[in-house]
Amino acid sequence: MTARFAPDLVGDELVALTRRLGEPERDLVILAEGNTSELVADDTIVVKTSGASMRDATHDDFVAVEVSPLIALLRSADTTQEQVTAALDAGERGGVRVRASIETLIHVAVRAFDPARYVAHTHPTAVVSLLASVIAAESFAAPVYSDELMVLGRPLFVPYAQPGIDLGRAFLERLGAHVDAHGEVPSLILLGNHGIVATSHSASGAEAVSLMAVKSARVRLGALQAGGIAGLDEAATAHYFDRADFRERRQTLSGTGR
Ligand SMILES: [Zn+2]
């Protein structure tokens, strides 16, 4: 067992971020969809439990898990879903079994490459509309306006895999390839037919990336209604982050860098 109940480790900022992302009018999640985590020590994250609502989250709706044993499970070809489920089990509390979200593997996979303080995973209707469409894989390939490039940077697309060990492995592999190619963990990861993952060193950055992803999806859906998406071409954006003022602004808004 690597998961444990540790409400003392759960920060107020994480709880507040989780509740804000769960506000119904934002349409990012309903019911018990979505989850958030915070890196609270070198190898420890606190992550939302399975079945808890983001909107009503409290300190008791998170458990602590160690990152490296779960990464080792993800990297082993022999790991079964049963082993993962057992590792996420934090035991019984008040007669109820408490388990870290099955999507905890996404949260630990990010920390295999970067000590991002906050990771927020949601299922925004506008973004999932695009990610469930025939243009899912390329829908965010090029930025379509400069403010989204500022906040989102260059997103990564991960094709659909069943939540659990399958998605964890696919996510770890695609993220590793992205880090090899671009030297950084992306601020936004798009999960085909599923949702989004925002990574940031600040709670406000994780929120900004999530909300900008929704706006960007709405812009694309609008452009499709108007005849098609016209992205900014490579030449227009190639040296965008060579500009120190743009880099600094991105760092402030999205919580990139440390
Ligand atoms: Zn999900």
C-alpha cells in the first residue's frame, strides 16, 4: 500500500483550487469527475480520492501517495490493474474504503519528469467536444490566437486509453517523448475522448491553463461553424518565446519555471 490518509498534508490552496474548478457554471466537471494534486514533498503528492466531488472537496477528500513506487509500477511491463488498485488503497475510514483516484497515475507520471507543484485534471464539455471529434488529434496542433499560445504553450495530445494502468502507461510514454523533443513538460495535455491535464507551479496557473483550454476549444468550435479553423502558422509563432517579455508573462500567468 502506498496511499495513506494524511489531511495535515493537504493545503488550503489545493482545496480552494479544486472547489473553484468544480464550480458548475464553469462546466469543467460534474459529479465526481476530475481530480487535482499537489506535490507536498520530494516524493509525495496529495491527490483527490475516488468518488469525491471537486465542487464540495474538503481536506478529507485527499490522500497522500508516494510517487516513485507508482512510477515503478507504471514502468514495469508485468503490472496488473489489480496491483495498481491495491497501491491506491488507503484503507477504511469510518467504515468506508478510501482510495486515491484511479487517475492518480496521470498525476504521478507528470512528476516523473517535472516537480510541478499542481496538476489539475478535468473533463470540460467544450474541450471534450473537440477531443471526441474526427479532428481530435490535430485540433490543438497549432495555436489560433496569441493569448492561448501565451498561456497554454505547446499542448500535447495523448490518444484514448482506458483509465488505469493503460492510460497511465500511454500518458507516461507520450509525455516522455514530448519532454525529449521540447525539453519541458507541457502546461496542457489533451486526452483523446476524455479531458485535459493542466500542470503548473502555482494554483492560479493550473486554473488559468484549464480556463484558457476551455476558451480555446470554444474559439475552435466557433471557427468550425464559420467554415474551418485557420491556425497561426509556424513562421508567425516560431520565435515567440525568444522574447523575454513573452517568457516572463507566460511564467506569471501559467506558473511555468520555478
Ligand atoms: Zn478523467
